[in-house]
Amino acid sequence: MTAPNKPFAEVIGDPIAHSKSPVIHNFWLNALGVDAEYRAVHVTPDGLAAYFADRRADPAWRGCNITVPHKIAALDHVADPGDVRGSIGAINCVVRAEGEVLVGTNTDAAGFYAPIADLDLDGAPVVVIGAGGAARAILFALARMDVGRVTILNRNPLKGAALLASFGLKGEALPLTAPIPPAALLVNASVLGMAGQPPLTIDLDPLPDDAVVYDIVYAPLETPLLAAARARGLDVVDGLEMLIGQAAAAFEMFFGQAPPRDRDDALRTLLTS
């Protein structure tokens, strides 16, 4: 348990045991010598309101990161001065403002963008798998990168089509079983392939030889999707890239200072050992 009055932050989700966020944030806290703690808390959908009510009353609580399945539902329990609901439509981070005011924000979009900032995707076709909270942040970022047609593969194609329209992206939404079209970038924004979840089975043959495959799943780090992409000789981006990127933005909001990103190599070694 956290000592009384000791600042702390958390990550919440259902499930949560797979989360690497405590390792990341506590690594940074220790490196900086900050007397605070970061931990994982299992919160079910039915317990979400009670969680925020409890933390709102604890001044030592600095905020939380949010993972599946709460990224959309959490919006109903916090303030939204930046209108994240109207832009991305999902939050992955809640920060204490003044007193008992809790503010929702989203660091997923910036975390997703950072590893591919140097790619020339202007007008390029993209495939996105999934249409949940993470996909919303990714589509938000893609819309600002001026990509070309976006194809969403999702169990419910109508949900995917609605997302394309809401972000002003041209493209189409297809069932998960549909073959992918040629694309410069393929992103798995779903939980498929995560430990304990159904596998993601997809034929990468339509992708050109210079395509990039990006999987936001980080448990396991080497997903079957990334293994298949490597076997094809394609460039890949693993889930730790986005996880560390979004965590860095959250860390600064929680603890008031930037994390030591010059130690990313040591952090990745810790996360993969």
C-alpha cells in the first residue's frame, strides 16, 4: 500500500495484470529520485464510478492511465475542458487539476505518432485494425498526417465507417476477415494477439516491400503479426514504442517533471528481460 500522503499514480483496466506501465513509471521515478509510487489497479466496468469517487477524495493521488476497456466510459466521470470527447472521443489519462477536479486527456495520439514521425505518409494508404479507444487516437493522429485512404478492419464495419467519417478520413470499413489492400502502413489498434485474447490472423502478402507494420500490443512484445512482418522483411514498430511515448507525456503531468528519456535503452532492456 502507498504510505499516507505519498504521491502516487496508477493504471487501471480490466484485465490489468499484463500492464507494463508500473515498470516504466517506477523506473523513471527511481532514476530521478522522486519519492512517489505508480501501481496497477484492477477496475471492472461496474467499479469505474466508485474508483474515481474514491481517488477524487485522496489528495495524494496524482492521476491514472487508462487501458481497455475504460477509455471511452471514463469520459463520463471526469471533466473534459479540452473537449477530448468531441475530438478523439476517448481518454487514456486522468490528471488531478485543482482540489477534487479530475481532468481527462489523451496521450495515445502523441505516443502513436512519435515512432513514425519521420515516415513520409502524405497521401499514402493505411490499414487500421480495430475501432476502439486506441483506434480513435490513432485515427486522430493519422488525420493530421494527411494520409491517403484508410481501410479499417473491424468486427463491426459500421462502427469503423462511422469513425472514418468522424475524423474526416476517406476510405472504407471492412470485416476482420476481409483481405487487406496494399498499404504503406498497417496498424493493429485492437487487442487481438494480446496474451489471453484471440489471435490476429491476417495475410500480409498484399503489402508492398517498403510497408511498415505497427502493432500496439506489447504483451507479448513479439506478436505473431510482427513475426510475420519480419519474415517478409518489412519494417516493424512494436507496442513498447507507443507505450513508452504516451507514458512519458503522462508522467510529466503526474509528477511535474519530464522523464529521463536518455535512459530508454535501459528501460527497454528492463521491460523485455
